[in-house]
Amino acid sequence: MRNPKFPVTLEDDEREELEKITRQQTAKSSTVLRAKIILLANSGMKYQNIAQKLDVQNNIITNWTARWHELANKPVRERLQDLPRPGTPDTFTPEQLCQIIALSCEKPEDYGRPITHWTHRELAEEAIKQGIVETISANHLGRLLKKTT
């Protein structure tokens, strides 16, 4: 029998916190699963048996016991959280978004537009004309406005 790659030995307060998480009805299911993984790993159960018991892949057990070791100096709940995902950086600054929103509150007639209400296309054109942004599509502008309301 092989020893686990990342053996887990819990302090009493860590075990209590993990057990509390597994009993919380408001805890995210992913966090509860991770708490159970760490508790079972601490009990000496083999990774394969933990995976079987919790109906997950073996690599999930290895990943979370490794993370538990990597973040040993962090609080229990923080050790169970997802890592930040990189994602695409925002295209526009908060200031630009504020200027677009402010522009959308103005009357189109004040900008020489023969309409009474802004369309996304007209607003995008005016934001570019005013130098608020270099470029923006009407669809993207509409999504930004929808997100802010």
C-alpha cells in the first residue's frame, strides 16, 4: 500500500471548522465536497476509496489535498476556495462606463440627433464621437448598460 502523496493531518480547530462546513445548509456544495475530502484524507482513507465514496475522480482528491498543503498558512475556508481565474481584462475603465451612462441620460437632441430616445447604435456612435471610447459596438454597449441596471 502506497502512502498518500499529500497526507493530511488536521489540528482540532481545523477539523471542527471542516465538520461545521459539512453541516451548513448554506455552504456551497463544492466547498462541502472539499471539506469532506480533507476530513476523509485526515482519517487515513486511501485516495481511491475517498473518490469512490464521494463519487469523484481520483485526481480531484489529489488536487485538493495538494492545495490543502500549499495553503497551509491560510484559514480553513480560504483553503477550500477556487483559485482566481484569469479571464479577459475589462475593455473599458470605470470612468469610461460612467461617461457612457451619463451620456445615455442626456437628450439625443442636445447632440444634434433627430431622435427622442437613444438607440444602442446612436449611443455607441456618440460615445466614439465624444472621444469617450475609441470603438464600441452597439451590442456591447447594450450589454454594458444592461449589466449596470
